[in-house]
Amino acid sequence: MTQTESGAVGTPTAPRRHVHLAQVRYADLDPQHHVNNVRMLTYLEDARISFLRFGGAVEGEEVFGAMVVARQEADYVAPLLPRSEPVRVELWVTEVRNASFTLAYEILDDARVYLRARTVLVGFDVPTQSARRLNATERAFLADYA
């Protein structure tokens, strides 16, 4: 799978989006011959990882500390069928709080939207197994996509 960063900086009504390209594989299909709902969530996870881990890399260092998913919701808008071209998973930030932030996503191509979703992520302190506040570096990176 290929990751690319969207080139345009967002406007006040259209935030900058991170773009991840996901290739539909035969193993992603269900008996109805469209991409399984769980696989669609995997596409979101892959996009989220490319955003948090690779998109945010500064000279080989990760911007984000540990995170956990606190909430995930998805609206399946249209069936995603087998295709040779990758599908785009676009994500952007809709809210930043003290210890959490919300990402919005669309899985789409030039013709239609297949899925709209939101994920709430919480900063996590592994040694104490508890929530932690987002730091200034994390907030600054998220602000570019809000």
C-alpha cells in the first residue's frame, strides 16, 4: 500500500487531508463479492497508522506517543467492489481535546464515497496504563489537519 500526503493546505471550511491509498485484495471480499465491513475498518486503521507514524515523522522520530482507540463509528454508504485501482482513504482532524482527538475519514474514489467514519483516539501512558494529555508537538501536528 502506498501513502501520500495531500499537497494543499486546507481552508477554514475544508481542512487539510492526509491521503492513504488502499489496494482492494481478493481476500478482502465477502460472499456477496464486495469488501467486507471489517476490512473497511482495516483500511481506516492503515490510514491512521500512516498518518500517526509515517506522516508525522520528523528526521526519523515519531511525533506521536502511544494512543488507544476509544470510539469508532462507521457509515457504510456504498458497496466497495473488486477493482484494480487503489481506493483513497482520506482523513482529517475534527476535534482536539486535552487527552484525545477525533479523526474523520472517507473511503472514496473520483466517482463516489463508500464509507464515512470517525475515530476518537486517546493519548496513553503505557507504564501506568492510563490516559495522558497530548503534548505540544502532537497538538501542533494535529492543528495542520483541523
